[in-house]
Amino acid sequence: MIAKNWTRLMTLLMISTLTISGCSLLPNKKVEIVSKPLEIDIMQPTMPRNIDLKEPRFYVVSEAKIANPCNKNEEGKRPRTKQEDGSWVCDLGKENPDWPEDYTYLDRFMDDMKKMNNGDVVFVAMSISDYELMSYNMQELRRYIREVQEVVVYYRNVTIKNPDGSTSEGQAAVVTKN
């Protein structure tokens, strides 16, 4: 019984010694803490394709009469003769003989639209003030797109690496202003 108590006492003593000493009997290694910047490869998204805009045609039409001049002769002059009633008649004929006498720009526009649209005439009209608003809106869109493009180019230049591994003055994209 004494041996049992003695074994328990010795075991308890050794465990408490190891616990209190914190394993100081084992050789300890020096832990070195080093802070380094971590290189992160930032994926560069592909730039969107260029905008492919088509040009609409705007027609400005008035009710003014169209001048239908006389044909020119070899000298470049337009010979005409004054009639007894005071009107003038072209000696070589008119440039557009099929046009009526009081033919206006509106009449010609209507004839052209009928030819283009198989006889139908359809108008999309806009007032001058609405046209000015549309022009202003287009300028605002252009300004906004340019500013966003400059921000994108800035961040691409900041995050892209040069071939030598440096990031200073990296050139990822070039913006040309018209």
C-alpha cells in the first residue's frame, strides 16, 4: 500500500513539475515573425469592343420654292428670253423639266419619301427645342463615357504589371480623344 501511494505521489509530482515548467526541459526553437507584402495577381477583364453606331439621316424641309434653273450652254451661261407678259423662258430648257412651276422643298421631300417607302408617307417629327435637348443629352452621355473610361484606364494602369515586374507607370490601355 505504501508503494502504491508512493507511485501515485511520484506520478503526481512529475506531472505537476512538467506542467509548471512548461516543457522547459525540451530545447526551444526561436520563432521569427516576418511581415511581407503578398503579391496578388489581379485578373484584368477584357476591354469591351468599340461602339458601332450608325448615322441616322435628318431631313430639314421647308415650304420654300425650289429654284429650277435653266440649262447652261457651252460658255457656262444660262440663256433665257423675256416674254411679252414679263415672264422668262429658258432657251435650252430647265434642268428639271418634270418639276411643276411652284415646286417646293416639301413637295420634293414628299415625292422622295413616297419612292423610298413604296408610296407611303410617314413622319417622325421633332421640334427645335426637343432637338436641342437631344443634343444636350448626347453630350452628357459622351462626357460620362469619357470619365468612366478614364477611371477604368487608371485602375488598369495601377494594377497591371510591366514585363519587368514593376507596377509603376504600367500602360494597359491608351485613350485617344477626338
